[in-house]
Amino acid sequence: MEKSDALAALASLAHDRRIEVFRLLVRAGPAGMAAGDIAQDLGMLPNTLSNNLTILTSAGMIRSLREGRSIRYFARMETMRGLLSYLMEDCCGGRADLCQPVLDEIACAC
């Protein structure tokens, strides 16, 4: 991941409602969620949600799929993996043993 991509991803998540959307889509897993269901679950107005979805999509954090008149959204886990890899690239000065607790915690959360 390039630095500019990492900055865009971090900026897209640096908002309380957008990070809620992303986390909800992570929990939804491969099935994703329809935009209306996201709005209902998070108590967001459709126009507010639409703006947040656009920002997350532009940053590559989520993707969409049109299903008739509805749009389903999915977390792009490959982007999140790339971001985490970028952030931890030089982790602990090459001492993998210092990074292992963080990696173990991430693995347990999945």
C-alpha cells in the first residue's frame, strides 16, 4: 500500500459514523448489507449515510453491488489488511516477538 492510499483509508475512518459503518460491514461478513439496512441499524438518515458510503468507497474501504433497486455494501478486508500491513511494516524495529501480541489479538478478534 502506498502512503497516499493509507492516508485516504485512515481519513475515511476518522469519523465516528463512518467507522461505525465499516465495523458493521465487517460484522456482516461476506453477505454484506443493503444500504437501507445499514441506515436502519445505525439510525442514520439516508442522505447522511449516502455521503459516508461515498467517502468509504472512494478510499477503497468498502465496495458496492447493485441488486435491482437496492445497493449492497461490503467491507473490503483486503484494503484493511493492506493498511494494517503498511502501519506495521517496520514494527518493533524488526523484532517480531514484540509485534506478536498485537498479531495474536487481531487473530482472536476474527
